[in-house]
Amino acid sequence: MYAFFKTLHILGLVLMLGNVTVTALWKVFADRSCKTQIMSFSQWLVTVTDFSFTLPGGFLMVIGGLGAAYFGGWSLTTPWLLVGQIMMGIAGGVWLGILVPIQIKQAAWARDFAITGEVPAAYRKASATWLVWGLLSTVPLGIGMWVMVAKPQLW
């Protein structure tokens, strides 16, 4: 059972971390194209991929991690597990508290400018904010990944 849950945990990480990094890349290129149809489609895909990969990936990471900890005989207060959980919480908090609200606003703007052909300055400003916070949210995911692999003696 340990191997099963660890596999779910790793699959969740691959889905989540893979999606957040690739999404940022193609969204930046779509926005830089200045082609409203491409930008609008890209913004729609941000939502689709978040619900198809990021959200299920996070779910698998949590369920897999809890199951692996249980069947591996580790307490959730083991330092490296605790740090991993905190890092996941930080990344999830940024995603839910900052990135998703920006994406909702951008999706509305994108629907409009796909028709009008005029991208509002607020969309571009929100894109820059989304990119910065999105990149910052990958840092705790990377730290969490490292502590899960290295299992360092932290205290």
C-alpha cells in the first residue's frame, strides 16, 4: 500500500508542478503575440488545465502523501513531512487566494476582447501580477519536492 500511495503522491506532483510551469510559459507567449484570439484561447486553457491538472494533482499529492505517511509509519509532524505540508499549503494558498481570482477576471476580459479586438490595460497588468505570483508559488512546490526526496534532518 505504501508504494501505491507514494506513486499517487508523485503523480500528483508531476501533474501539478508540470502544469503550473508549462501553463505560465505558453500563456506568456500567447499574451506576447498580441493576437486577441490566441490570448483569449490561452486564457480559457489556463482555467481548463487548472481544473484538469493542477487541482487533481494537488488532490493526489495530499491523498497520496497522507497514505504514504500512514503506511510508511511516519508521523505527520516528522520535520521533513511538516515542511512539505507547509510548502504545499503556501503554494495552495497563493493559487486559491491570488491566482484564481486574477484568472477569473482575466477570463471575463478575454471573452470580451476576443470579440472587440481591444485588450484592456488592466488585463496586461493582471497578467504580469499573475506571472510573478505564479512563479513565486512554484518555489514552495520545489522546496517541498526537495524535502520529500532528501528527507533532511531539519531539527
